[in-house]
Amino acid sequence: MNIIEVKNLVKNFGGVYAVNDLSLKIPRGKVVGIIGPNGSGKSTFVNLLSGMVEINSGMVIFDDAEKLKKIKPYEIQDLSITRTFQEVRLFEQMTVIDNLLVVLTSRSVFGSFFEVHKKYHLEEAEKMLQRVGLEAKKNQLAKNLSYGQRKLLEIARALLMKTEIYLFDEPFAGLFYAMIKTVSGIIKDLRKEGKTVILIEHNMDLIRELSDYVFVMDEGSLLAEGEPNSVLKKKSVIEAYLGK
Amino acid sequence: MFSIYAILGVSLNLVVGYTGLVSVTQAAFYGIGAYATALIAKTAGFGFFSSMLIGAIVAGLIGLLIGLVLSKFRDDYYVIVTVGFNIIAYGIFMNWHSLTRGPLGIVAVPRPKIDLFGLHLDFNNNLLFLALVLVFLALIYFLARFIAKSSFGRVLKAIREDEKAIQVFGYNAFYFKLAIFVISAGMAAVAGSFFASYLRFTSPNTFVLMESILILSMIILGGLANLKGSLLGAFILVLLPELMRFVGFPNEIAAEMRQIVYGVILVLLMIFRPSGIMGEYKL
Amino acid sequence: MNIVPQLILNSIIAGSIIAFLAVSFNLIYGATRFFNMAHGTVAIFGGYIAFFFFKTLGWNMYLSAILGILAAGLLGYIFDRIIYLPLRKRKASGMIMLVASIGVFTALQSLIQIFFTSEFQTLSDISVHDRLYTIFGATITQTQIYILIMAFIVAICLIIFLKYTIFGKAVKAISDDEEVAKIVGINTNKIIGLLFFIGSGIAAIGGIAVGFDTGLNPTMGMKLLLHGISAAIIGGVGSVYGAFIGAFVLTFVANFSIFWIPGEWQEAVAFVLLIIFLIFRPRGIIKR
């Protein structure tokens, strides 16, 4: 059962083919790692999936059903996708709790005027803060958090979306050991719940530990795929990393 | 006058401070409200309140149109286009003689009258008029506060912070931005209605670009994203000329001096305190 | 129709004037990436200074013009030094700079209003001595010829300057990427300061030209600027060539539209056109 299938995806930035004829199938309910040297198109791929960047050609098939050639960012919620960002995009001048509340409230203009589930939202948000260990920072402005705390907040925000698919773009970058444990725990929990996680990471140990399946990208297309241990031993993969 | 400016300030803060859209069109809506009220009250013979309502609706509709066009732009271009709209509106006020009597303006705009439940109030009395305006100011202030504190307000702030990011979480920012712009336009029109009634006439010269800039300065000074700040800003705006007269500046240059002070304040604010006195948000 | 040659001529002249503003605006925008809303008012400030020396003090016309240009250049430079530079140092957002420039615009325009009154002031008292020439059935005054010549000279100088001097190359580097330019060792702040000086000076030529042609009035600064920005946008923001082309397109369209639209509506219509243009072709005519 493939939850996402990508066919001949192309993204061209003024002559630079960030994603070049990429085709792959992402199985449902697994943690899928996406690795590759810098500039191989991993982030662009995730940006394409989440509608941040326009698809030039090719298509994305969701759940063997919806075939899409254009994805708008606000549509991905309906596709049950959510994501975090490599560069951490929080709502800086809003409080931590507001950053979470804003993804819980009504999406319609009229609905958000007369929000009826206020208490419920607040409870959900506070529970999440406890889960990631940020309750103490509840009323702090997001921009005042430490780097690691910001990454955690981003993940908390994504978790509250309660979608089926999670796109994490380098969630472990720059984190200390304790936080790495927290985030790994979260990903493992997601897997237990049967969710699908697409994980971009450079840390090979984490990839080995967490992912069920790995795709290796290089220069915009798929270089190799398979179980983490076998893929990481492949000559072509090692060359891609070293030879660049 | 303070109350009128306060209403204007609050309406603009919703758009600029909360949603992060720097708009220089407010005077246009202010003017639409004023003209609409004046025209309707005179020609159609409706009472003040009905005219005001119609004026607000007209402004809202035009705001919808303008908001639609504006949604295609971001940042710098957005500002330029809002400037453009202000100038277009001024052009219409000035040149559509058949509707607005051009530079002559519309005179003899009536004051409101209430004839309800045996209560007979004629607002030709200035004090009574002031009370009425204050009532509306309170209404609008609390409406704005309700909006700001609601989930809608929170979404607006998120749009301001990172519009693309909030879209990923399922929000179609376009509708939200449009909605607040229309609301803001309606509020400004209410201010315009009172203005027309207060002075008993309207002329295009009040609704120039500089006026929009003044309103913008007022809310930046008072504090972006802080409604009380807008009240403060309005207070200072109205007080300043009086202060300067007190200090002894000759009357003829009072208006220009006020503008100079505003210009300088704006620059200083940008350099030292972009969020304003009570503000919560830096541009 | 008899009026066509005159319209063409008027368009060329108006186009040259706006070109001064559009080009200088683009010059500064290219390097600093912010819309300087005070630019137009600085331009007419130059015009007013020239006016002051020429009419009020009775000095020589050419000298007054040069003084006007220098004064405007200096003013632009000062503004950069005390306002925009500190903001850039703090990595202030484009919005903050734009709002700051709105503040500068407001203060400067009002200052001019105080010192020079809101009435129209013309520089062209020399209309008495102004010779009229006829070309192809259109009349042109001597001053207007000067304006055209100036525009031509400035255009050529600028193009040569930007393309062939080290300064020009540095400017291009900064426009492409300010950070990298700094790393490479270019003193970006000094060059940007110089750009402000030059840009404001060129704009002032436009301001003085307007003073001779139609007359000065404090609110004209913003009007000229908006025309300049429209021209810059039509031609392609950030491109010097584009600004030239944009300026002429704008004035030709504006002048020829007299056939359909009464004079007072032109401002408004110009903006409607600009907005339509922005919606459908934001990159301008020249492909960057």
C-alpha cells in the first residue's frame, strides 16, 4: 500500500534542476528516510510534496487515488500531510502556546470568529507542551527560545495536526543528546500509531535506528533505495557522499 | 476629532499591526464613508444612521475589490499599490463632478437625529455629538478587541509572521486577509460618516495621501498590534497641534509643522523602536 | 492630425524628465533593495535650491542648477548616512526602511512647504528669452531642448560609467549580492553612499527640469516619484535600461490618452494602468 507515489517529478529553478525526473513509492505506515549529499534535492522534494514550491512536471499520487499535478500549501491538510522545516519556521512574535493554538482552531474565516472549542484546544495544546517538555515556556515569545526548543516546538506544532503523513526536514540538526532522545521517541511513537513519516536526515546512525526504508537522492533523482543497512553499504551511495 | 481618529487608528491597526500588511489606503475609505453619508443623507433623504450604514457597506464592497487586487502583491509592491488606490480615490473625489461636486465638496450635511421610544435627541449640540461618537468608538474598539483576541485574530498574526508557513497548516490566507481588509474599510467609513456630519461638509482635500500616512504614523507611534496604543496615537495626533500652538508656533505653519514632527517621529521610531510605544510587533 | 507631432514631442520631453527619476530610483533600488519614498521630494528639493539661487538671489542660471543638483545629492547622501545606513546595519527589514523613507518624505515635503510656500514656483522666468523652435509642426522651447540634451548626456555617461569603471562593476556586484560583495572586499557602505549622492543628483536634474518646464510645488515630489516608479516597474525594476524605456512608454501612453480621457483623470488612470500592468507583467518589459 503506497501512501504516496511520485512519478517523474521535475522542479526547475531557472535552469537548475533541483528535482530531476524523480520517481519513488512511499509505503504506508513506515518511517522512510531520505538521504543524500547537500544539494541533492531532498528539501526541494519535500517542498514539492507540501505545496511550498510549484511542480514543473510529473505528478504525485496520494493513496493510489488522488493524482495531483498542482499542490497548494493549504490543501495538504486535507491530504493529511504536515511538516517541519529545515530552517525552523515558527511564528516568532507570538507566544509558544499561540504557536500551537493556531493550528488547532477553525480553518474557516467565519468559524474562527466564533470559536466554540476553546477549552478543548487549550487542553490539547498544553498536553502537547508537556509531551515535549516546553510547558515552562508556555507564554514566552517563540523568538526567545533556544535553538533546540524551537525545533521541539515545530515538531509539537506538526504533531497537533494529527495527520497521517509527517514530513520532517532535518529535525535532529544541531540538537543535544537529550532532545535527540525526545524526538526519536516521538518518531517511534508515530510509527507505533501506524503513521507514515518521511525523514530527511544527515545523521546516519539515526537513519539506521529509525527508518524502515531509505531512499538516496543525488542530483535531483533517485540513486538507490532499500533497507538502511544494505543501502548505506552500497558503493554508489558512499561515492555520492564522498565524491562530491 | 480624537474619537474619529481613534476609530481610524483602530481600523488600520487591525490590518497593519495584526495582519502585517502595510496599507496606505485608509483615507480612501475614510473619504468614501464621508462622501457616501453626505450624499445619501442629502439626496435620498435618509437619516444619518442609515446613511452611515450604507456608507460602511459601500466602503466594504470597494474594500473587497481593492483587497482582491492587493492580494496579488507582497511587501513593497503592496504599499505602492495602496498608495495608488489612495490617489485614484482622491482623483474620483476631485473629478467626478456629477457625483461629488469636485473640489467644492458637499455642504450642509445634516447631523444625526434620534427619534425613538419617545427619546428625542438632536445632535446639533456638540456635546451630545461627542457622546455619540464616543459610543461608536467604544463599539468599534470592543469589536476590534473581540476580533484580535479571537482565533481569527491569532490566524492574522500568524499570517503576519509567516504567511507561507501558516498555509501549510491548512489556512487559506487569502480569505483571511480579505476579510480583515473589508472590516477595516467599513470601520474607517464610519469615521468618515462622523467626520462629514461633524464639519457638516466634505471636500476632497481631506482625503489625501498625506492623511493616510498620518493615520499610519499614528498607529505605529501608538504601537502596532496594540489597540490601546492606537487610542494613544490618536490622542497624541490630535493633541500635537494644540501643544505646538501653545509653545508659540505661528498658526499658518501649524499643519506643516505637525507633518514634519510626524515625519521625524516616524524616522526615529523606525530607527529606535519600530514597535511603537505600546506595540507588540516590529515591522 | 496636427496635434500628433506636438504630442510626440511632449512625450519625449516628459519622458526624459521622468527618466531622470526612474533611472536614479532604479540605481538606488538595485543596490539597496528598498523603495525610497523620499526620492522624489529630494529631487524637487534640488529644484527648489536652484530656484532659490536663481530667482531669489539672482545668480547665474547654470550655476544655480549645478548647486541644486549638488544640494540634492548631498541631501540624499546625508539621509543615507544618518538614517538608512544605521538601519541597514541592523538588518532592518525592507518594510522598516520603506516606512522610514515615508517619514523622511513627510518631513521633507512639509519643510519645503514652510520655506517655499505651497504655491507653484517656476524657474522659467526666462520664458521671455526662451526661443521657440518648430520641428515637424511642433513647438519646442530652448529650455526643453536643453533638457533633452541633458537627458541624453546623462544616459550615455551613466551607461559608460556603470559598464566600464570599477565603480560600476562594484555597483553591479552589490546589486547581485551585498553579502558576497562585502566578503570580496568591496566597501559596500561607501559605494551605496555614493550611489545615493549620484542618484539624488540625477533625480534633481529631473526636478530642476520640471521647475523650468512646468513649475515646482511641494507635493510634486511624490507625484514625480510615483511616475518614476511606474516607469521603473514598466521597464523592469532594477534595470537602468529598463527605466529609460519605461519612462517613455509611460509618457507616450499618458500623452496620447488625451484623445480619450479628460486631463484631470490622467493621474488616476495612470495608476489603474500601473496596477493592471503589475498584475499581468510584474517583471516589466525587459527580461532580467
